[in-house]
Amino acid sequence: MIQNQNKHADKKADSQPRENRDTTDHSAAVWWFLAGCICVGLGGWMFIDNIQVRGGVLQTDGSSYLYLTLIPMLIGIALFAFRGASGLAWFLLFSGVMGLVVGVLLRMRFYFRSTTLGKTLLMLGLFAIGVGMVARAIAETRKPKLPKPPSGAP
């Protein structure tokens, strides 16, 4: 029974006119996408590898009130345990986590390690080429299929 249905589906697909079938080959776009992802990853890794981060997270000497952002987060966790996943619990948890993340990021200092101009251009160039290749692959897969003009049209 299933084999008969498959044969019927194959006959139905074969009976469609060739111009109505989607014959777009995306294999080139897949290779552009993969190569672009490799370039973005390599360039991004080389760039991030040259960044040094310094700074404190939580200072309790009175100069920082970052630990106060833990209060809404802990209340949100307690509400999850008590009431389940309510809107207030999600809001308190999310606002506490975001306050903590923003506070930590604002206290960090990022320094770019000294490097040669050639290495810097290689890092940024790889990243830019990779972004371009990924964008090209995405554009290739989103090309609109143009209808063919009627055979009798001039």
C-alpha cells in the first residue's frame, strides 16, 4: 500500500512541467557559507586573542553597589520555587541577571595588545571576508524565482 502511494507521488512529480519545479542548486551557497563561517571564526578568534581584560567584578569596600543587583535575581529564583514560572518571577530574574551583567561589563577595561599592522589587517580582513561570504551565501538562497514568459510572447 505504501509503495503504491510512493509510486503515485513519483508519477505526480514527473507529470509536473519542468519549469514549475524548483531546480535551484544551493550547493555553491553551502560552500560559501561554510567558508565564510570559517573565516569569521578564525578572524574573530585572532582578534579576541589579542584583547586583554582587566577589572574587578564585585567590590565590597563600599565603592560598588553591584551586589545589590543580586536581590531581585534571588527574589525571582524564590518566586520560581514558590509559584512556578510566573511573569513576575521571570521579570525579577531577568532584570537581576541583566543588571549584574551590565555592571560587570561596565567595570571591565579592555586593552588591545600591541601587534603589527599586518597581523591586525589579517585579523580584520579575515573577519570582513567571512561576513561577506556568509552574506553572499544567504543572498544566493533568497533569490526570487522569476516566472518564465509565455512561449508566444515577443
